[in-house]
Amino acid sequence: MRILVTGGAGFVPSHLCERLLNDGHEVVAVDNFVTGHERNLQPLRAFGDRFRFVEADVTRGLPSQAEVGRFDRVYHMASPASPIDYVELPFETLYVGSDGTRIALERALADGARFLLASTSEVYGDPAVHPQVEGYWGNVNPIGPRSVYDEAKRYAEALTMAFRRYKGVQTRIVRIFNTYGPRMRANDGRVMPAFVNQALDGQPLTVFGDGTQTRSFCYVTDLVDGIVRLMESDLDEPCNIGNPHEMSMTQLAQYINRFTGSAGGIVHKPLPKDDPTRRRPDIGRARQHLGWEPKVDFETGVAATVEWFKSLR
Ligand code: NAD
Ligand code: UDP
């Protein structure tokens, strides 16, 4: 197939491109490097003619059919994704979720392509239902600092459903839960890069708040497998993809210190506003419809991630 991936120079999307290329497809990746990195494209360039990169801002338009041909699949992955990124890039985040999603959907419509939106567990906000099932409508502050991301993604989901209902585009929506692995940026502010790099420096790990808030971490290749299965399934309702292995941020900090042999300890910093208190995906829908569940255990994933951050030094 011919496949378009927006945000292809980013962490998750570059792994997705690599998986699609390994599966034998032709991939065109578009990115404006707002949070992505050229080094993530290097492994993709090894696929020769089957991979093409176009530097472009998806909110201003995609390369034309005349330039890059028609597509069978459109994966709309572009968006800043770390809380420090989207707070520094509020308008870019809102526009890539709104204009960017519209432009990617219009392209899917024009090409007769199937479309997948990278949505997020953040659509559940600070969830009152635990674990989070897809039928839960969420608890999002529409005017808080995180709203530029959460509401952009909620709008993107609404737009995707409207293109399915009223224009007949075949659409898929993946709600991605916290994901980690190689190709994350050391300074992207998310907890895994922060803790691993602090530990490698022998510095105290910065636990925000009292550290009782929980997250559930999925290794990136597991996530990508779920995304590809979803795209190729007939499930047109949103689908959680994440690893239900839940832990508190204190437990994570203790694990990373032990794993790396760091004696730097822990220091507490203020909890960001509207930081969700707990998060764990219910993956019943993914199990039932995609035959998917995560395979990579936490220790293996952390080992690969630590090696990645060591290699950047
Ligand atoms: P990332 O920042 O590494 O990748 C996003 C990519 O999109 C970057 O390369 C960035 O430069 C590009 N981009 C942003 N705006 C663009 C624009 N206007 N035009 C072209 N390119 C643009 O982040 P990631 O963690 O790999 O996230 C990828 C997708 O998955 C995002 O949509 C994100 O919301 C979603 N997601 C990720 C996680 C996670 O834990 N990593 C969780 C939930 C959802
Ligand atoms: N966090 C932390 N220390 C850090 C960075 C993050 O304790 O240096 C916490 C953060 O407050 C949140 C959790 O780790 O409770 C996950 O944060 P991240 O930014 O990785 O993702 P998200 O909040 O989007 O789930």
C-alpha cells in the first residue's frame, strides 16, 4: 500500500513508519520538526525509494497529489504530545488538532484512503472512571493549561466521526496511553526521559506532587502493533491502546533508581495544574476486536530506553 504518515519525524510516528516499511509498504512522511528530529528519519532512509520525507506544516496543507501521488492509508500522528511541549506550543497544538486533522481527513476523502487519528487518553482528563473504558466521556477542564491538547484531540475525534458519518470516509481512532521507548527526546519533559536522564546523571529524580498519581506505560513497538492492527480492522469506534501495568510515580522513580544503580534519590516538585490522578487503559476492546495485547515487559522496555538515552550522550 501507499501510506501517508503525518508527524513522521516524531517518536511514535517514526516507529510506525519503520514498521510499515518493514511490512513492505511505501511510506511518505510529513513533518515540520516542531517537536520531531532528523535523527529519527535515518533508519527510514535505509529503505530507499519506498520511503520519502517531505518537510511541511500539515496545518498549511499537505504535498499535492501531483507531487506525492494518492494514498491507501493516512495516519494522522502529528501533534506536540508532551505537557511541556504543548504548553510551550499552545497554538501549534490547537491548530494541528483542528486544521491539521481537517486537512488530513480531506486528503483521505479525496484519495479514497482509510484514515487513522492518533488520539489520546487525555480525552478522559482526570478520570472519574477507572480503568478507562472507551464509553467513558471524560472529565476535562476546557480552559486549563492542558486544554490546548485535550480539547484539540476531542475536537479531532469529533471531526473524524463527522467525516465518517457524513462523508463516508473509513476512519479509525486510537486513544494512546503513556508510551515510552527509544527516540524520545531526553528533554521532552515526560516522566520517563526525565527520570532516566536524571538517574544517569546521578541526580535526584523530580517527582511532581506526592508521587501517588499513577500512569500505565506501554512500550512503543507494542503500541505501533496495536495501531496497525486497528487501521486494518473493521473497528470504527475509538480504541484504547496501552499497557494496563499501572504504577505510581514514586514507584516508577524507585524502579528507575534501582535499575540504573543511581544513588541520587528523589526530590519533590510542585504538581502541575490538572495533572490526572490516575490512568490505566481498559483494553478489552483491543483484545476482542484486534486480538491485541502488549508483549514487551517493563524491564525489557526500560533496558532499551536506558540504552537509547546512553547512546545520545
Ligand atoms: P512527537 O512530538 O515525538 O511526534 C509528533 C510529531 O509531529 C513531531 O515530529 C512533530 O514535529 C510533528 N508535528 C507537530 N505538528 C506538526 C505540524 N503542524 N505539521 C507537521 N508535523 C507536525 O510525539 P509522540 O509522542 O511521538 O506522539 C505522536 C502522536 O501520538 C501525537 O499525535 C500524540 O498526541 C499521540 N500520543 C502520544 C502519546 C505518547 O505517550 N507518546 C500518548 C498519547 C497520544
Ligand atoms: N512527572 C513527574 N516528574 C517529572 C515529569 C512528570 O513526577 O519530571 C509526573 C507528571 O506529573 C505526571 C506523570 O509523571 O503525573 C506523567 O507525566 P508525563 O508528562 O510523562 O505524561 P502525562 O502527564 O501526559 O501522562
